[in-house]
Amino acid sequence: DAKTTQPNSMESNEEEPVHLPCNHSTISGTDYIHWYRQLPSQGPEYVIHGLTSNVNNRMASLAIAEDRKSSTLILHRATLRDAAVYYCILRAFINTSGTYKYIFGTGTRLKVLA
Amino acid sequence: DVKVTQSSRYLVKRTGEKVFLECVQDMDHENMFWYRQDPGLGLRLIYFSYDVKMKEKGDIPEGYSVSREKKERFSLILESASTNQTSMYLCASSYSYILNTEAFFGQGTRLTVV
């Protein structure tokens, strides 16, 4: 299985942009790159995903390297409510069942300073 | 809103007991997943199911089994609970045959085996 590698923790000042990196050098051509975040005492929640092109939504932007071996989640203006563990995940195709599974890394704990 | 509901938030069981963790989703998703989450290890996939009565082992299936008799319900079974199975357990569901889709997670069950 392909895997993802992220820094254990990062800090950001409130109202400033945050760039959360992820390495996935063994990604397969059919794997989607997903980002989720987990607030304290909650299950992970979806943030954004992409395959090859950069993506924007109301929560964040996702920048994917041309060779797809790395990606960066961008929070444009961090708020205190963005303090969470951010997971870079591969949605990987499974040949035996023709379906998909989500492969998690260990995540980056983002601390936002007021 | 999609909802994934886990039957208990907290559970305390004795070593050797048979333990059932239940998960129900209301979105008619084909895929359902069980993960465990431990400090420093992120989320690790135990088992997943891509259809009723269909299952596949994840990365750490030893000591666990699963049951999916109805599409909306996916049960994780600890045949004989041990202290090293003390953990946070997270259930998730997703569509199987739609490429651009995310997983939805429950709130988690914190299981303590004493």
C-alpha cells in the first residue's frame, strides 16, 4: 500500500495562511489525495480532495505537485477553530474487490496561536 | 446530512469478554470501514466491507472479526477482548462506485479493556 508522510506538528498565528505538507511518493495513478481534519473528541471530517489538478473549496485549497508525489493543504487564514489534527489520506483502488479504501498517515497537529 | 452513528461513546469491558461495536449509516453507502486510533499511530484500518456479507481485511485484522448482514449496519467483533485492544474505534462509510466521494465518520467509541 502507498503511504503518506506528514510533519508531526505545526504552529501558525491566527489570521495567517498555513501550508500543511504531505509526501506520498509511492502513490498510484488511480489514488485520490484526500485531506481530513479531526477536532478534539470528534471523528475525522472531510476537508478537500483531488487527483491531479489544484482544487479550491470554501474550507481550503489543495496544491498537488506535477508528479503527484506530494501535496500541500492551504488554509488561507487560520482561525482558532482550525486547531486540529490534519490527515493526508490516499483513497486507493483495490483490485480484488473493485472498490476503494482510505489509507491514513499519522497526521499533523496544527496549533493556532492567538 | 449523512449520519454515521456508533452505538456507544465509551465502553469498559473485561479481558476475555466478547465485545460488539455497532455502526449504522443512513446514506445507503456501499462501503463501510472500521479503524482504530492510537496516539502516535494515526488511524489504522481493521476491516472494511464493500457490500452486504462482503468484507476484506485491513492492515490489523488480528483479534477482530466483522459482520455486515444489512447494508446500513457494520459490526466489529472482538472475539476475546485483551488489554492491547484498548483504543478509540472509528467507523466510516462512503459510496463505492462514485469516484469523487469522501468518507463520513462516526464520533468514535473509546473502548477500555480491563
